[in-house]
Amino acid sequence: MNNFIEKQDNEIYDAIKGEEKRQADGLELIPSENYVSRAVLEANGTVFTNKYSEGYPGRRYYGGQDFTDEIENIARDRACKLFNCKFANVQPHSGAPANVATYFALLEPGDTILGMDLSHGGHLTHGSPVTNVTKVFNFVRYGMKDTETGEIDYEQLREVALKEKPKVILAGYSAYSRELDYAKFVEIAKEIGAITVADVAHIAGLIAGGVHKNPFDYGFDVMTTTTHKTLRGPRSGMILIREDEEIAKKIDKTVFPGLQGGPHMAVIAAKAVCFKEALDPSFKVYAQQILKNAKAMEEVLRARGVRMLAGGTSNHLILADVYGSLGLTGKEAQIVLDEVGITLNMNMIADDSRKPMDPSGIRFGTPAITTRGFKEKESTRIAELMLDVLENKDDESKKTEIRRELVALCQKFPIPASFI
Ligand code: DSN
């Protein structure tokens, strides 16, 4: 597509080529990753990267905004249509800044947020002590009632809500494999007058594709998300507001000038393209297949006696207790799978006795392999090969054989777009 980089900067060219080959020949099972279309990739690399456009459409601080206004308006309109809401801010650079902006828009320093326990699947920005938001806001927690079924303890959630009176109740996760009961969250929030925020970064594509519930349909006030996971867009974020104009205004002010400077307009153009793709009926088929593929993998793990947190999956990801089931740590599993070209991530499991840098679990999922065109048959085979590797981690010839089979499989299902 482009050889100017090669002529001008060999080191970077080689690294891009290397990454393209890694993505093409390897199996991407990190559940928060995906492959964008050629159209999204192209939009992401346009001259909009040259432009400053602080402010919002129709009220910018710099001149020359005819086309920036056009793409931002289109991106906002498409986002609202996709998620059935009235307002969208498409400027957050990613999911974490979207969450931080939302907290600052809705809360005063010292206020309380009730979010999912991190070890039960909540995200770092939902109150991990390593993040700076915990210096400003007070985080309290709910979790699963039963780690074998994944059922959320809504009674405990209600008790904490009544006791701590959080101003925001946060639903959402990055390592949980079931759906949430959004109506229950809204019911509890109403009792104490809290605002409901759903962080749907992981499942935005499942909601857009109609295979997961939309929190707005149950009365949630705000949703935050990334755009590069199941939604299959560029690496970025956004904030959606169901209908409250006051909240929308506060969020706009907090994103800019409160936290960010100039929006990344090339990325906003790419987001607009991604939203158009997600509005197409074919995206529904994609979202359905993500779930079918995850189920196919789940069946293999169950048949081979591997413990899955929450007992399996109802979304795009699986969290497996490899330490308890197979006697190797999450880190060992991640490393040995990397050797055969399967990329996933080690992950803490609920009530893990081990540490984050060497936990008991691995987390993997199907958004990226589904984009490549894998169906249940291939997903089943990948799960079998994964377990074969984990059960034979020191058998070099077996691993070589598996690597060969995986490369052949990947070559049959090319990634949708590369740059060079
Ligand atoms: N890093 C993302 C994930 O992998 O889930 C969350 O931000």
C-alpha cells in the first residue's frame, strides 16, 4: 500500500513489516483485540492527522474546520444510531480517558463510585489502587456471588449502595464472561438517586450487533467504551449519553477543555467508518459468530476438564483456571502458547492465591479470529491445539507440529488489511 516509510525510515518499516507478519501468521486470542478493515485502516492514516480542532463542531478555537466538523458530526450521529442514544462524545483518546472524564464530569473529589471488584473482572479504571483516580474518588465494590456460575451478588450490591450512597454505580468489566442484569442496577441506583454508567468497552460490538443487551434499553444514563475491541474500529474511545442534556454538556466540557486538548481527527474519521460498518446488517452476523465461536471453545475446555470462571461464557471471552486444572501458571501458559503463535494473556482469577505477574488464569476470546472468518470448526480445533500445547509444554516436536498446523490455518484465513 505504501513504500515511503521503507525509503525514509528502514527501522520503522522493518518493525511494521514484522508486526504484520506476526499478526498474519499468528492466532490472536486476546479478547480485547481485533483486526480493522482496510477502510478503517486507511481513514486512520489520512491528512486529518495534520489538523488541530479544539472544541466541538460549530464552535472550534481554530480556523479551517469545514471537514473536521463534517466527520465529527457524522461520527456522533452514527454512534447515537448504533447505541440508541441522544448524545455522543467521540473525542476521548481511549477507554481509560473516557472513564476518567466521566468520573470528573459527574462527581466531585471525594465522592463514591460503586464498581465491580477487580479480581472478579472489573477494570483498572474502576478503582485499582495503582490508578490516580483512587486519589480523587472513593471506590467501593460488588462482586460475584458464585464464581462457578458468574452470578453477580445483587443483594450485596444493594447493601453496599444503601450504606455507601455512591453517586455513580458502574456496570462493566474486562475479565468477566457473562451478561449483567442492567435492570437490577437501575432499580438499585433509583433507590439512592445514583447515576448509572456502563463501561461496555469489551462488549460494545456485541451490543451493536444485537447479541447482547443494550444498557440504555434498561435506563442506564451513560455508557463509556473503547472502539477497537469487539466494535472493530481504531484504537480509541467514546462516551454515550442516553438522553440527559445536562450530563452530555458536563461530559463535553470535561473531555475538552477539562482533560484533553485537540481531538485526533484522523482517528475520529476512522471511528466514523467503523460505526458505518457496525450499522451494516453483516455486523450482526459477525457478532453472532463471535458468540458461537466462544461456545465452541468452551465445549472443548469443559470436555477436557479445564475449570472456567463463571462456569463458561455468554460473551466473547473465557477465563480459564490453568493453574488449578493443568498445574501450570497463567504466565507459563502465556509463554508456551506464544511459542506456537497463539497470543492471549495471563489473568488473575477471582480470589486468586497468586500474584498479577504470575496469576492462575489465562483470558482469551474470539473477536479477532471471527473477523478472520473462523467458524465453530476452526475454533474447536484451536481450543484443542491450545490444550495440547499446555498439556505437552516440554514436547518440542509436538509444539513444532502444532505451530505448523496453526500457520497453515492462518494462511487459509488472511487478516483483512495490512499497511505495507
Ligand atoms: N487492556 C484492555 C483489556 O485487555 O481488557 C482493557 O483496557
